[in-house]
Amino acid sequence: MLPPIHLSTRSHQTADQPISYFMQQAVENPRLISLAAGLVDAESLPAADVQAALADILSSPAHARAALQYGTTHGLAPLREQLLLRTVGLDGLTPAALSLSADDVVITTGSQQLLYLMGELLLDPGDIGIAEAPSYFVYQGTLTSLGARVLSVPMDEEGMDIDALASLLARLERTGEVKRLRMLYICDYFQNPTGRTLSVRRRRQLLDLVKNYSRTQRILILEDAAYRELRYDGPDLPSLKSLDADNSTVILGMTFSKPLAPGLKTGYAILPRDLMTPLLRLKGCHDFGSNNLTQHLIQRLLADGSYDRHVAELCQVYRAKRDAMLEALSEEFDASEVKWTHPDGGMYVWLAFAGGVNTGPDSTLMRAALHEGVLYVPGQFCHVNGANGPVPTHEARLCFGVASVPEIREAIQRLGRAYRSSQAGSRKLPVLTS
Amino acid sequence: MLPPIHLSTRSHQTADQPISYFMQQAVENPRLISLAAGLVDAESLPAADVQAALADILSSPAHARAALQYGTTHGLAPLREQLLLRTVGLDGLTPAALSLSADDVVITTGSQQLLYLMGELLLDPGDIGIAEAPSYFVYQGTLTSLGARVLSVPMDEEGMDIDALASLLARLERTGEVKRLRMLYICDYFQNPTGRTLSVRRRRQLLDLVKNYSRTQRILILEDAAYRELRYDGPDLPSLKSLDADNSTVILGMTFSKPLAPGLKTGYAILPRDLMTPLLRLKGCHDFGSNNLTQHLIQRLLADGSYDRHVAELCQVYRAKRDAMLEALSEEFDASEVKWTHPDGGMYVWLAFAGGVNTGPDSTLMRAALHEGVLYVPGQFCHVNGANGPVPTHEARLCFGVASVPEIREAIQRLGRAYRSSQAGSRKLPVLTS
């Protein structure tokens, strides 16, 4: 018998991601149509563009050497310069108008690394982070692994409810806990999991409110804009970052995983200047710089216009998928049974079933759905346990990113059958305690 | 005036890497020949191999889609399988002989990510890690940032002094601190910074000693074998992992940065089975999987033999560079003035100057070296401050990886001139207090 390994407190606080179970289901049952996994459309992955750009880079001896050698912890300077111009350009602004230079941009190993580094940089055990309810479950797990307390604020069609946030902040001030509040995590474009977008009015209110509570120490906003460029309807909205003219409060996180290719595992962030040195020190310990070849590749795709072309094509592909899902939902379900969001972009639709329907992993509905061959993410995984009252158990996240249009239609029909059979069954069964 | 940002304890414990200063020097002074930076030979970077392999992958639609989509946190399964066979093959063994399967292999974002994750997984603040003296300074900084205590054990030509380790362990047992000892970090092939290799005899002694102290809880050995495949003389030695037949004690860390290309930022590890689940949970929070395209690339380079061919060529290149450095040192310096190591592989030669010569960043020698146009890493950066007595200040690390053979000769001549001028100067100056 081997003596046990003593693991750190951090390790004990780090739980399995609930999504692992669903990934496994999809692998084990090839007949299953998964609307659970947040992967991207496979057909549109930019193989030809990537191949051409890499051939260009690798056939130039000097460029090849630069791309295959170590880069810097901060990231490739010309790429950071391009990303800054492009990103502030989305808001119709210049770097100077936002007190920004390329030094305020860092390249990360996907946006997940940014989220992790920010948690590590800002939160000691017992410190407080605020998230939307529901929110991105992977990051909730990350914050919990750091020993942080995650408080949440409800959402409606306009995104986070700012009045509810104001009440929460007032309460934290009364109890003195506001001094432990370090950051708010906001996914403000076509949010994961709801597909909702924070309205312009609320963006301004949010920033004003947070700056107002930053009198003795700064409370930061981590703006996860991963889905921003995947907009299928309506005009773009200003980023929170674009409203932060003195670059004091907003950390903007972006990724190439959704608009380009997840296999490149590359993201970037724009952040307050006094956070950059601590961030680079910590990233130096993690990896002293992300994959350098991929940075050169992305720089090339941005410079030659392939990236913009690709995003435009991708929006066509996902628009059709979203439309197929919304149409199938309205054919399959009655508005009295279930309500769903109508996202202008991104990859997610959020379902809320009417009273008493449970969507949990052991629910009648989930068993029926697996029997029919369709998988969703139970909404309860997207809510934080504990400090925020009971977790709703009647919701579900559907992703229209991976499945084809015919598969989406078929999957929603299967979900409809599963729902009806579970309702028929539940009338015969005693009410579940969960 | 902006209110300050409150940073975490971890952030405050994370210092700038001392190497940053030297990287900056090299950037600012193009005339300088840097023997400081641990980059790799630029001419031999495998641009053509990488281009061909990527073209193969990206021109097959199914393969391209797999490589550009999300991978798994664990890493590409066929790659893990290949790496396991190859790595145990270096020791003339089979996976079964070492109780290993591909599930015991994980792909990491360079080996630095493995080192970080292991620190995070095993060490709470105040826990103890043991390293060689001198050791890899980046990892010392990482362990310090985790709040760990780093104790060190002196080395000689055979690597870590096992008698000194035995004394240290006995002392930790007497004081009761042995229960806080979590791991030993050992770079056992052509060590960074000394170029020394742990002898076979000592490998066995080390493992026996550590297993002997693992009675109530397991003490782990993190074997950093980054340089193993870069051997220019003599027979290969068995890895510590190959002596750990029950896969209980040794975490073997390997990287493609040195034998292939640092720009790919990909490494891998083989580790005890009961560490894998906690490791994957934590890596899930960091990035839920390393760059997937690069994993497919490396899999292809291994499968088609390009990797083996490349390593063989690289050994020729580095052998010539090492020989040039050793020859230039013996032409330029007298054995009474300075002693240096004669590495059988890797990228580093370690210098120890005779009594009274200070190599530190503000020393007369460093100023003279910068004036002559050559840069080295002061040895003091490779020693842990504090618990291990005064830090030696008369040593230097030289890297023969980056500079060409003529540059290496020129750099050593410059170092010789710097040494002689600093000695002449120091006879005129009062003795430095450092």
C-alpha cells in the first residue's frame, strides 16, 4: 500500500468541471446530438487560410526562425499593436482616446488563462467576486478553486440587473464586506449561457456604479467579450472598455477560439496599466509566454484580411444555425410550457421551463432526453451554490455551434419528445423531491 | 488620483524574474554577444519539417478539423501513446514494466506549465521543496511565489550530493519538518545551470532515500529531463522515472522546446496515477487543454521520423558549439583563475572563479563584460536566498545554445579581457564589501 500524497489546499478546492460528464456522454454515444458542448462549427474551420499563412511564415527563413524561437511573456509586439487598433476600432475609437498603447495588451493561452490569472492576481481566499446569474460555469469553478466567494446578480433581457447590483453593493458596504470585493465578471455580448447582451444604458450604469464604489480601492470589471464579433443581427454595442476612458477599471478579455479556431488556444486582453506588471510576473511563472508560432500565424491572418473575411463567413453560418434552432423551438414548444432567449449573436439559447419541470442531471427530463438522443447543459450548473439562495433547477443551455442545421432541427424535435414523455411520465409518478 | 488595486498575497510573492534584465540588455545592445539567454540555435530550427507536417494535416479536411477544434485537457490521445512508448523506449523498457499507460501522460503548455501546476498542486505556503544548489532560477521564483520554502542541497561533478541530502532529511525528521516536505526538484541531465548529470549510482541512492522517507506520506521527485535528448558524448543514463517501477514517486517532465522548437511551447509529463486527476482538474482551470494544432503537428513529426532526424542533427550542431566554448575557455583562462564544467550535453557551462572575484550584476566584472560586449548570468541568481546560508557570488552560467561558433569564440575572448581588466582594476580599488 502506497502512502498517500498530501495535496495543497488549492488542489482540494478544485473540483471536476461538471461539463466533463457531458463531454464523455457525447463521446460514448455517437447517435447522440449534443447541444451541450460549447465547441464550434467544424465545417467552417479555416484550414486553407491557416495553411497558406503558415506556409508564408515558414518559407521565409527569418520569419520561420522568429516564429519557432521563444517569444516574450508579453506576446508578439506587432500582433499586440494590430489587436489594439482593431479592438478600439470596433468601438470607432483610437488607442489615445482610451489612454491605451500596445503595452496594455497581453497575449494569453486562450481567454481561460486570462480568467485564471486575473483570479490569482486579485483574489485571496475569502475575497469576493460578483458574477451574473446564470454565468459561465468554468469560471465559477476557477474562482471557487481560489477560495473566493462568488456572489451573483440576476439578469433579465437587458443583461445584469443593475438595480439588484446596486442593492448588493449597498449591502456589502453596510456589512463592511465591500473592502473584500475585488472584481465583477461580466460576459456582456451574447452571454454564455443565456445569449443575452448587456444594454448600452446598463453598460454606463454598471461602470458608474463600480467606479463610485472604488473610492478607497479599485474594484475591477473583467469584461469577457469572447463572442462579440459573432453578431448576426443589429448594431454592435460599445464595449465596457470603451467607456473606461482612463483605463482604470475594465480588463477586456478576447479570444480567437470562437471567431477563428479553438485549436489555436490564443486569446488576448487589454488592461489597466498598473495591473500589467503583476500579470506578466505571474504569467512568467505559468509559461513565460504563449505559443509563439500561433501568434505569428494570427498576426498574418489579421494583416492579410483573412481573419475579417472568415468572421463574416462565420456569422452567416451561425445565423442560419441560430434561426434553425429558434424556428424548431417555436414549432416544438408552446410558450406556456417553456420560454427561450432570442440571441443576436454567439452560440447559446437559454430555456426556462414552466413550474415544476426539473432539468437536472438525474431528472426525468434528462433521462428522457438521453433516451431520445439529445443532450443539453442543465441550467443549475450555471448558477452559483450557496450565498445566493436556492439554485433554479428548471433551466437549460442549448448550444447551436456544433450541430448542423438538420441536426439542430432533429435535436429540438427529440427534446420536444423527451419533454412530452417526461411530462406524461411525471403525472404518473410521485413528485420528485429535487 | 486613482485608488490602488488590492493584489492577492500570491501576486505580492511573485517577483520579477532576474533574467528579464538580461533579456533587455541583449535587446538594447545589438553588438552584445549574449551567453546569458537560454534560447536555442536559430539556424537549425526545423522550418521545413514543420511546414510539411502542417501542410499534410491542414490539407486533409478531417485532420484539419480535428486539429483546429478544441482538444482535451489531458491532451491528444495518439500523441500521448507515442510519447509514452518513445520515452520508456529511451530506457529500453516497455510501459508495462513501469506500470504505465497513456493515461499517465499529460500534454502541457511547455514544461514550465508542468512545473507551475506541480507547485500549485503540492505546496501550500510554508511547505518545503528541495532543489539542487545551484538550480533553475525560474522555478525557484515560481516556488517562492507559492509561498513555499525552498531548501537546497549542494552538487558536485556527479550531481546532487546524496550524503548532504541524507543529512538534510535527517535534520528535517528531527525537527518534525519532514511532514511539510512535498517534493524534490531535480534537473538530472546536463542540468540548468551547471551542465552536470546525476550519476547512475546517485539516481538509485536518491530514489531509495526518498522512498525511505515516504513512510506516512509520499514525497515526490519532479525530474526535469528537458535536456535529456541533447547528448553529445557518452551513453544515455536511465531516467529516475525508469527506476520508479510502481509509478509512485517520480513525475517526469519533458519538453519539445529544446530538442525541437521553443515557439511550439509544448511539453509533456508522465506521473503517478493518483496525481493525474487533481492535475487535470487544475489544468482545466488554467486552460482546459494546450494548443491542439501544435499537438497534431508534433504527433506527425514523431510518426514520420522527422523528430528523430532533427534531434540527431541538433546534437551535431550543439556538440560543435560546446567544443568551441570549452576550447576557447581553455585558451583564455588559467585553471588557477577559474574552473568550469565539461557537460556531455545540454546548453550550459558553469564557471567558478577563484577567491574574491565577484560576478554579480553590479560587480566590476559584470561592468567590464558589458563594456567588452559579452553577457553571462551571474551565478548568484541560481542559488536560493535565505535558508541555505550565504549565496556564492563567484560563479557564472554560460549558454552555448544561441551564439554561433565564431561568436562563442569571440564572446569568450571578450570575457577573458573583461576578467583581466576587472582584476587589474580591482587591485587599484578597495575590496568590495559584497
